[in-house]
Amino acid sequence: MQVIKYMFQPHGDERGQLIALEEFNDIPFRIKRVYYMYDTVAGVVRGKHAHKSLEQILVCIHGTCKIRLDNGREKKVVQLEKPYEGLYVANNMWREMYDFSPDAVLMVLASDVYDEKDYIRDYDEFLKRVKENGDNDEN
């Protein structure tokens, strides 16, 4: 499984730092939705789903968290701890976000608007889809 991390260019001076993200320049898709998670209770696991077509970039803009990625054949854990670092999550990739620091803010940039029909929320269904479709050979 290939894990793709993006390192975004910080721009700063004595006043502080700024990160600008532009679709197709810094982000490999058109950004149609942005949301973020914060005040996540200790021990909680977020996500626990895959998307049929949606792509995402996850950025822990404050604090730290871990992302478990699963393509149906292999699992990897990635720690996000820098506000200038983004993790690309392809479609047909199971994801779980966990081990949030108390101050964590996880921002998600998505390639499309919310659509419940795009979600795969059952892990066995996800595995069946991967097996039947041969998805994720390159991920």
C-alpha cells in the first residue's frame, strides 16, 4: 500500500506562519467540502468507513492524531502531527482516525459534497467490494 503524504509550503515571518492550499496545485482534486473535527473524546475512533468515489486530504492543523488506512489487503498507521503535512486518502480505502491529543483539530478536504450513498460503513461489505472489484491494486 502506498501512503502519500503532502508537505505544504509554510510562508512565515516574525508575525507567524501561513499555509495556503489550492486545488490542483497543492491538492490533487477540486475541493468541494471542508470540515474539521475537534474536542474528540479520549478513546474514540472516528471514521470507520470507506468511500466509493470520494478522495480526501487529512491535515491535523493542531495537535496530533493517528490514521489507520486499510486497502483490504494491507493496513498502515500514519501519525499526523504537523500542520503543514497532509495525508491523501483515496477512494475505496477504509480509514479510522484515533488517538487524538486533547488539543487536536483534524481538517478534511474532500473532493465532493456529502453523499451518504458514497459511504461504505460495513467492513465486511468493504472487503467484499475490494475482492469483487479488484480495487486498490495501486494503493
